[in-house]
Amino acid sequence: MIDWRSAALDAWRGARNGPTVTYGIIAACGLLFALSPVSGLNPGYGTGDGLLAAQGAYFQRWGVIPAELTAGRPGALLTPLTALFVHGSWLHLLGNMLFLCVFGAMAEERMGAAEFGLFYLGCGYVALLGYAAAHADSEQTLVGASGAISGVLGAFLCLFPRSRVTSLFPFLFFLPLRFPAWIVLIFWFVLQWLAARSAGAGPGVAYLAHVIGFALGFLYAWARYRVRRGAREAIRWKGGGG
């Protein structure tokens, strides 16, 4: 006979102890995108020119516009947070959420749910703010969770450099190969840095936000866990030595 009460309690404990923030962010981004005029799933936005107008208004309202942010437009300081939950296409959404799912779970387990949630939002906010500061005159709308997820990647590199991840590299004919995380993530960061140096302020991927987010995530994890852990171990060693 199945003890349903015990099974339900075990499931609740598993959900409570699992990467709830990571999965919650994925669910929130997916739901908001499905309800938005960008997904094409909400018939309330109409079709044709009406749909295009709704999409433009959606990005203008919830995305980051550097020129308005640096000019101090009322409410603009909140847009680096709202933009983290807005995506420009299905491909944009699925790519970001795949990275978050792969790397976010272990980072959240190491940090804890509350710290990870604040860390994610903080990295995303500062990454978009930094991009806006570097392109202060741009009126191109910026949306997406890439800056925050880049922070997660940076933290993962610091916390789990020897973990192995499956990656697809174009020059290796897209074969699924497993590499240590430090190789994959450093390679990814170098690509973002090179792209940021050559990218302008026009439409496209905000590579600079990726670079800023990644650096913030790595430095935070290094200062929060590596440095403090080393200090604690040194204190214990001195104490043990009399």
C-alpha cells in the first residue's frame, strides 16, 4: 500500500530543497513571454500592423532604453529589472533559459535560494546599467536575461571549474562533446569580449552586458566563497597549531 502522505511530503521536500528560484525564473519568463505580443500565442493583440505596434509598445514599456535611462526619465531605473523577464523571440527565450537551467541549478544549490535570487537580479541589473552607461545616447531597446545569466556563468566558473558540461562547437561539426566547465566558459567569455569590442550601439546582441555580468558573477563568487573560505581555513590552521 502506498503511503500518499509520506510520498507527498517527500515530493514537497524535494521541491523545497531543489533549485526553486532557477525553475521559478524559467517559469516566469516562459509565462510572461507566452502572454506577450511577441509570442504570437495571445490573439488579443491582433495581427499585422496592430500586432507590430503592440510589440513595439511592449518593448518600449518594459525594456531598457539607454538614452532614457541615463537622462533620468521617471521609472527608467526600474527597467533593468523588468527587462530581465522580457525576450524578443522564441529562440531568444529558449537559448537563455537553457543556459539558466544547465548552470543555474548548481549555483543556486551552492548559494541558497535567497542569495541566488538576489545575486541573479543584481548581476542582471548592473550588467544592463553598465551597457546603458557605455551607450548613453542609444535609443535601441534592450531586453533579455542574458546579463543575469552571464553572471550565473561567471559564478559557475569560479565555484565548479572542473565540472564537465556537454557543448556543441561549430568548428567541431556540432558534435556533442564533454569538456571541463572552465574551458567552455572561458571560451564563451572570450567570444563575448571580442564581440563587445567590435559591436556598435545599434540593433543586435548586447555583448557588453554579457561581459559585465560574467565578470560580476565571477568576482562575487570568488570574494564570497573562495576568499572567505581560505581565510577561515587559515584561522583554523593557526588555531590548531596552538
